[in-house]
Amino acid sequence: MRLTDRSGRIEPIPIPVPDRSGSLTPDHGALPFAQVNLFAGRTGYMQIENDNVQVFADTTTDQNLEMIPLSEMSGSWAQTEIFDTPPQNL
């Protein structure tokens, strides 16, 4: 779990990823990236889940998540907006 600073950013999180050489040749046999799932939540806002985000070697991956404020309805904290990132066609 990470908490954002006042601007809504966090420190980069190191992720183990496959070697960059796997993305340089077609039909390498393995995905040349790691896939991670992101989750963001805050009381009073719709939760966000971003599945299968691709992270490549030697590349910083930024995810700009826009939190949507919820009305005062009871049980609204349980709402989650889910995004599924399709794999790159490499």
C-alpha cells in the first residue's frame, strides 16, 4: 500500500520485469513485459482497479487515475470502476 503526496503522486515502485531483449525479436515465446494490477481508493470517491497494466524494462510507467467523487448514498463506497488493459500486440 502506498499513500500519495499532496499532488497525488507516489514514489516509483520497482517491479521485476523480463529482460528488454525479449521485446526486440518477434515470436520470442514469452511476454516482454510484466503485468500488474493497480488499485486506488479513498473514502468518498469511487474506487479504481486497473488490471493487467504492462510494465517494460528500462521504462517508467505512469498511471493517471482520476478519482470520481460519490454522492452521499449509503453503500456507495463499495462501487469500483474497473479497467482492463489489453496486452500489447508485439
